Amino acid sequence: MSSLEINNLHVSINGKEIVKGFNLTIRAGEVHAVMGPNGTGKSTLSKAIAGHPDYTVTSGDVLLDGVSVLKMEPDERARAGLFLAFQYPSEIPGVSIANFLRAALQAKLSEGEEIDATAYYKRLYQKMDLLKIDRKFTSRAVNDGFSGGEKKRCEILQMAMLEPKFAMMDETDSGLDIDALKIVSEGINQLRGPKLGILLITHYQRLLNYIVPDFVHVMWDGHIVKSGDKSLALELESKGYDWVKKELVTA
């Protein structure tokens, strides 16, 4: 069974430590939600694991199936099976979604291998049908002029095509109205299964009404301070995060 192990990870940006001894193991088939207020290091965690150059891992390790990814370039980490869905996806004017996805899949192949166009489009349309995405969508430039919901659906389609071992979803609910949230959540749920592990980063419990996690973790001051099941998210929704802070002060 595949696993993603984050062991005592410390991450800094511009010399300031943000992630401070983060520990978590995610196994294939599991959905782990990481919650916490702004500034606790949630987005920093996901970007550091993906290999963003602005984030420096000062100690600790990240193991994908027992192999450290920290010396890998971001593209190598992606080929190894990591996927990051951004909070604010970038626009790529002039590049169609179909060509973008084809290039991403081609990059995963060995030198000399070529994608069969017929097989590629057959698979692409199967995934789009699964996610209830109109096929005209693929002719549009990546995220160019997209609504928040369309950008997030584009990322779900990327995830469906690339079939990573582990997906890190950085505040997927950010900027979505309730209808878009339902559509995007339905797409993620369609991709859930025994071969995919998900790290779901969010501020709010509302996302977890649609994507029910196996585990919920509260991140505070750069590390996990509390873990539980979906009921923990409901408690955070009703009480806010202040009660967690009070528990830490009196502990």
C-alpha cells in the first residue's frame, strides 16, 4: 500500500520558520483534512512538499513509498505521484486544456515514448464524462477568464488524467459559491478510491459536508495539535479555533 509520510518537517520562508515539526502519515485510500486559522502553515506545508522554490525545508523528511522526495525537482515529485491543487490556479493564455494535459502526460513517459492521440482523447472524454464536464471545455485556454469554480474543476480534471498517488488540495473551497462547491466536491468524490490518498486543506467545515474525511487534524503554530474524525470539524465549526488555543495554554 502506498504511503506519504511527513516526518518532523520544518519549513522556512525568507528565514522565518512557518512549519514547525509537522508529522502525518497518509495511506492510499485515506482522506485527511487539515484545518486551522490563517497563518498556521497549511499552505506552506503543501507547497514545500510539492517543491516550491520559495520554501526551504530546514529539517525533517517527506517520504513517498519510503523514498525521500526532498532532493527531487518539482517535476520529478509530480512524476513520482504527487499532485498539488492550488488555492489560486494560474492562468495560461494561449494554451488549450487539451494540449496542456497532453503535454503533462507526455512528460511522464520515458524518452522516445509518444502518446497515442486516439487513446488520449478517448481517455480524456471518459474522465470528462465522469466529472460531468462539457467536452467543449478542453478547447479553452487553461484558466483564462475562468470563474473560481471552473478553475477548480480544471484542476480536478488534471488530477483525473494524471492519476497521482497522493493529491494535496490547498483550500479547494476558496472563492467558490455553494453551487460551485457542490460540483467540485462531487468531482473529487468521483476520484476517491483505494489508489488515491488526499490531503485536504481548508479553513471551514462546510467543504467537509460534501467530502467526508477519514481523519481531521487541527494545525496550529506550524504543527498538528489535535486529531479526530469528522466530529472534530463540527466542533470547530460551532466553537471556532479559540478553544483550541485555550487548551494549548492550559496544557
